[in-house]
Amino acid sequence: MAGNTLPFKSNYAVSSKIEPFYKGGKVQISQDEQYIFCTCGPRVNILQIDTGKIIHSIEQDDQEDITSFSLSPDDEILVTASRALLLKQWDWKQEKCTRSWRAIHNVPVASMTFDCTSTLLATGGCDGTIKLWDVVKQYCTHNLKGSSGVVHLVEFHPDISRLQLFSSSVDCGIRIWDLRTSKCICVLESHYSAVTSLAFSPDGQTLISSGRDKICSVWDLKKKAVKRTVPVYEAVEGVVVLPGKSDYSQMGVKGEGLHFVTAGSKGVLRVWDSSSARCVFTQTLPDAPALNTEEADLDPRSLMHLLPMPQSNRLATVTAEHNILIYQMPALTVQQQFVGYNDDILDVKFLGKDDTHIVVATNSSQLKVFELATNSCQILYGHTDTILSIDVFRKGSMFASCAKDKSLRLWKMDLKSGHVHCVAQGSGHSNAVGSVACSRLKKGFLVSGSQDCTIKMWDLPDPLPDVGCEPVLMTARLTERAHDKDVNSVTISPNDKLLASGSQDRTAKLWSLADMSLLGIFRGHSRGVWCVQFSPVDQVLATASADGSIKIWSIQEFSCLRTFEGHDASVLKVIFVSRGTQLVSSGSDGLVKLWTIKTNECVKTFDAHQDKVWALHGSSKDDLMVTGSADSTITLWKVSPPDISYLSKIRQQEDGIQELEKTLLKLRQDQKESVLRFSVVWNTNSRSCLDAQAVLQVLLTHLSPEEILQYQGTRTHLEGLIPYTERHMQRIGRLLQASMFLDYMWQKMRITGGKDRTDVKTCASQPSADVWRHSLPVDTHH
């Protein structure tokens, strides 16, 4: 095992989370185009577009699901409707409910919208009625009856002087209401299925409606008649009219006539000329396989919403998989992409030169690459069934994935742009491929393990194809029937010479990668082995099993060296941290545990997930880890200051200062940097300042100023030390003065019938001679 060093990690803290924020329903973009509002059960989540962070979450007190909401055009008022038949008005910036009232509808509200003045609110109910509310004077102004069934669409005419409201219900007609008389003045009939969206021309004289009957209708609002019916050959969910002033020639717009954009079941944006009913532009998705038109309605890339962003000349779309994409016109390039709901997280790995991204496998056929700084996501298409496992090459720019479609793929990231593309693919297994491992020293080969009980070795193509080229086909160099049941995990040793595999047959096996010969079998688990992992420094292997235990094995003797028990259910993943001296494990009980190998001790248990934690990975610098769970949450963890008691125990030993010195000087540079950072925190507390000063004394004595200044943030850390150290110096100075006064008093006192005055003097003066000498803080000024 590794040498006798101080366990460096004692705690992790949650740094950030990627959580579900949208599970379907309405999406709205603020007028200033800075925020996206979307529903998620009993909440309306507010996403800041620039940062990708949820900055506000408006939640119903009664935990009833929100059925509809609307943000006023001035971005000041948010109104929500819930299944409790209440309307609530919110100051969303303060997350404060300012008013609530009964909706009067007998059943939940299905749709709502504000007029352009932000004073009138229309609500469409499942009872076929429409109510209008004056949100300033706080009363119901209209009760419009006549619609049949659920009113799922309400929209004010943009010219407020007309005082007209448009609505649609399950009868597929579009009703025009005169708000002066509270009567329906016309029903526009053209569609044969639900009307999904309405868009007005800039002059307000033309209306374009879309429906799931695969047509768009262009209406003359003066004549209240259809000018043209446009067959679009897909169920359309959203339509947006292009503004007339900008140049959209890249999108096929050549004349000055009215053009509109549609989004629907085919998953692409298309531009149409309203006068000729022709499609003049179809968006291409370069990274996505072609859609099967017959099955397009079931495709997860089908578009459910299309939202205009006129100020920045952008469009936003929402897919059936709850992904929100923002396109820059006229090129329609993807500017940002947010994932509203991830489903089960099955695997996650750090990616990029400095672990700037993570790549995530969810319960789908797409990979998701998140930029950690902005939560913006790139979706990778290629696999045709659920992706089960990912592994990353050492330098972080290439990774491999495997899936239920019996294939594996190799992906490469452009480190400058962050764009990822597929460079190779391989197939040959006869069942789902459950695990993949990348070579450690060179980007030379892959190993895969499958539910067909075999393991295969694949050579990487050389050279790799350029961006835009078709992926190269890989063929397996070696195939070995490895286990009697599914192969759950494979991993490659740090020197690329050994392979370990874990299986449902309750065994782990060690193989020579030179010829795939079996070197030995690790037996001892009572249930299937979910994960195998080599130590980065020692000749040992860690296994995690469904029997709830983790075992450390000698790869020379094939004997069990340690067993760790503490999880209440299957242990699904295990990794080495702290240069092989510690383990982190995750389990079906939703817990993550930190273990110290030498002592068999569970140092800490972390409870941040509500379901199985399938995914676990550590960063290349060993200062972060990421976990992913079946609760759809990805959690990023950072090392937090270790328990000061470790240092106290060492310092209080006989020759404690020397032991502390030995321990600290064994640490790597990045670990010394972290200890220096933690010492600044410890130094702020009078209880731990002596330990902090002891650490500082070692570091400042044995490291040159040039070395220390190379540490990140050193100047800031040292500046933070000075005021607290001065305070500690003043406190110690006062104690020294008090002890000298005590010493003086003992010298002058005449004690009779007790100890000799000299003995008493020695006892009394002992603190000033020994204790305080060792307690003086380091003078950080020098």
C-alpha cells in the first residue's frame, strides 16, 4: 500500500448542481431576452440565458402543479395558475407572492396571456370559458363563453386599439372576440386538428396559424378569410413571422413578401414564403442522423415550441426531450443549448484539458457535453439506443462511449472551440455493450465488455479523420469470452499492460493485454461485481459489488487485502483519490462515501441524491469529483478544508513538529497549495490558529519565496494571513505580560508552610518559558 502519509481529504462540499428545471409545458422568454421562464411541476424556474444558471424558482406553497403562467410584456408581473384553481401574482425578482385570487374557472386554467399594455390578462380554462382580468384594478372584466372543451390557446391582437382576443379550443376553430361587446365576431375554420400557434404580421393585417394537421393557414384579418393554405407535411407546433427589415437571404428569403418559420415533428426549422406557399429554406443538422419521416412524430428531437427573440435576431426552440436551443439568425447557428431534463444519469466523466466540461450518458441515445462555466450543452448524436458507459483518454480531449445498440464510438473534442465530433465507430458484439475503457499511456486502443459475456480489444485508427469527415470503422483485434454472465465493468492498468473485468457472475478477472491471457480470478463477492478500478500507484485492484461491499485485492497474490462495508445496498462505482490512499464509492442507497484505505475507515458520507448514484468520476487534479444519479441530478463536488484534528493529533505527538514537517514535505505541489489555502481559513479561528501557524512555519521555512509565489492566489492568501496573525500576536503578547506579572508576584510573595519558593517560581514561570515559546505565531511580514 502507499506510504504513511496524512489522509489529505476529509470532506467534499457541493460546488454546483445540474438539476432538472423543465419537464414539459409552457416556456416563455422575457421581453429583454435575458431570462427563460419554464414550468417544472409546482415551480416556475427562471433561467438566466448568459450564465445558464437558475437564478429564481417560484414555487407554489400548496405544492400543486402549475398548469399555466404568463409574464407581462414589461417583465414586471408573473401570474401562475395551479390545479388548486388559484391565480397568483408574483414579484418574481423577489420570489414573493403579492396577490392570489380564485380563478372562477371550475376546472384548471390551460392557457393565459397578457396584452401589450401589461394590464389585461386573459385565462383560458378547461371548462371552455375565457376570463379577462384587470391586474391593476384587480377585478374580472370579461367572461367569454362559447368555446367547446379546453381553451388551450389565447392571444391578444398586437394592436390594442382593436380590442380583439383570439382563442382556440379542441374544436380546431380560431375564435375572434370583440372585447367591447364580449361577443365572438368570427370563427376562422381551416384546421382539422388542434391549432398550436398564432403569429401576426408586422402590420397586424395577416394572421398565420399552425396545426398538427400538417398545414399552416395564412388569414386576411380584414376579410376574415384564408388567403392561402400552406402544406408543410409535418405536425407544426410553432410559427414565427420573420421581421421585414433584416437581410435573411441566407435563409432563402429573396423578396419582400411575408415569410414565416415553422417548427414541428421533423425536428428542423423551415422558412416559407406565404405568397407562393413554398419552402425556401430547410435547416440542416450536421451532427444528427437523418430522420425517418414515418416515425418523425415519435422522434425525441421533435420541436414542441418556437419562440422569437427579435431584439437579438434569434430564435429559441424546445425539443420533445426538453432541450432548449437558441439559434442566431440568419445563419441559424446554435448559440446556446440547455438541457431541461436529463432522465437517469448512467455515466459522467470530466472532459477537456483543465476539466472544463463533463460528458454525460443519460437514459437516451444522445450524449450531452456540458460546459461547466455556463451549463450550455452540446448534444451528440450517433448511437441508436441507450448509452451505458463512457471513458476518457488521459489528456481529456478524446473519449469513447458504448451503448445498447451493440456498438461503441470514439469522439474527439476541439480544445479551442469545444466542439465534439465522432471520429470512429465499431460494432461486433452480439448484445449490449455495458462498459468501455481507454488506454492510459497512449491513445492506442480501447477495450469493451458486453452482455454477450465477451471482452474485445479495438485498435484506434491512425490518422483520425478530420472534422466533417465520416467516422472511420474500427475492427476488434482480439475477442475473449471472459465471464459466464454480463460483463459490467472493464478497466486498464496505468501502464497499459493489464486489464481487469467485473461481471454479474460475482467474479473479477485479471488479463494480460499483450495476448488477452487470463492471469487470475478474484473470488469473494457474494453478488455481481459492478465496478473494477486499478490503483494509480499500488499493485492493487478495487472492486464494488451488489453485495454492498468494496474489496481491495492484491494483483500478485489475488488475495483480498481489505473489505469496506457501509453501504445499505449495491455499490455501483468506486474510484481512487489522494494518490491511491483513499476511495470514493457510490451506491444504490443514493449515498457517496469517502474511505481511508489504511484504516478501513469511512471518513465521511455524503447525501446529495435521492436515487441510485450510477456515475462517479474524479478530476485530473484530484480536487473535484462529479456524481450522477437516477434522480436526474448531476452534482459537482470540490475538496473542502480537511478536519483540523488530523494536524492537531500529529502536532501533539512526541516529536510532533518533526512529524508534521515530514508529512507536509511529502505532499505534491498542488496539495501544498491547498494546505496553504486551508491554513488561511484555519488562521481566522483562535482554536485552530496554532495548527495553522505550525503549517505555515513548515512551508515558509522549507519553501523558497519563488516557489510559494508560483502557487495560485498566494499573494491574496498571505494578505489574508496578516491581519489575523497580528491579532493572534497581540493576544499572545497580552498573555505573556500576564504571565510575567504572575512570575513577579510569586517572587515577591513569602509563602510559609508550603513548597520551596524556587520550586513554586519554576512552576509558575513554566508557561512563559515553554508553552508560549511554541505558541508564538509566524511573523508573515517577513
